Amino acid sequence: MKDFRKLTVWEKSHHLTLEIYQATQKFPADEKYGLISQIRRSCASIPTNIAEGCGRGSDADLRRFLHIAMGSASELEYQLLLSRELNFIEITDYQRLHNQTTEVKRMLASFIKKLKAES
């Protein structure tokens, strides 16, 4: 069992989630149960799955949850693009959040590769 709080990828995805919550507060109120809910869920799913994987008994389980986190990061990537094209988010906020999402995805891919090589 690993302590997820010690993983840089968890820390970065947690901070990204906090920033997503702040950014989506500016979205139109009628998106509360639509895009706001989806974007927050997909983003929060990233650190959540990292944490859950760390609580499992094996590296194979951790790897599986990292793949799920990667899928959530890809969902977030699209939802950010959609938010930008709907003018719900400023271009500077979009670029910052998109860059952070890309960084988290790279870190997840690297972690998955490392775990695969160790098995």
C-alpha cells in the first residue's frame, strides 16, 4: 500500500481539481447539472482513482486505477475544449488548465510505464 499524498502526480491532479472548481464557478448557472457537474466529476476522478489504486494490494491494481485516471484526464481535456468553444472559460484559463491536464496525463503515462517495467 502506497501513501497517495506522497505522489507528485496525485498532488498535481488534486491542485488541478481545486482550480477546476474555481473556474467552473464562473460558468452559466443553467450548466450546474450539465457541463459543470461533468467537468468537476471527471477532474475529481483523477486524484480519486490514484488514491484508490494506492490503497489496493498490488502494483497491477494500482496500474489499473491509473489507467482509469488517465481516461478521466482525457474526458477533462475534451470538456475544457468544449467549455472554451462555448465561451464559458477565458482563453488564458483554458490554456493554463489544459497545460496542467496534459502534464498530469504525461505523469500518469510515465507512472504506468514504470509500474509495467517493474512487473
